[in-house]
Amino acid sequence: MEMDQGLMELGVNGVSLGVQEFQEELLKACGRAHGVQEVYEAIEIVGECALENWSMDLISSLPHQTPEIWEESLRLTVEARLTHVSVYDLQVEQGRKFRGL
């Protein structure tokens, strides 16, 4: 692929995607600019590159994120065959969107 050649020539050996969640409603609730379709498109593009490392960031403990939803997100993450996953527990700060939920 042309893009991975260019990235490697620049010294890039990895990419991290800020996926956060695989559920459209939760992405909207988080105020994310991307939707689930963009997540899958990005995974496909990065998966086609011959990069040594690629990872995803997920957020746990989102309001309305049931154990079943979280399990599905983890399953989809594993299916992506990446090299690293970072999981961040939601931290709600004063004045932020989730305060009071």
C-alpha cells in the first residue's frame, strides 16, 4: 500500500486509533466527531498497512455502557488483531458533559 510506504519512510512504525467505543449511541453521548462507520473504515485502512505497531484506545465506565456492550467492544477489538489496547476508565470532571448522569 502506498500510504504505509510513505509512513515508514517518515520513520512512523505505529498508529493509535482513539476508538473509545463501538456503539453509535455511546460515541454520540461522548460528543465524539466520529461514528462507528468511521471506526471500521479506520481499522480497515490501518489493518492494510504494514506497520509494526497499531493500537486502540477504549473508554470504560461510560454511562449506559452495560457489561454486554463492553464485552462486545472487547470482542471487536480482539478481532482487529492489533498489537496494543489502552483502556481508560471514564473520569468525569466538574463542568463536563457527563456530570450528573
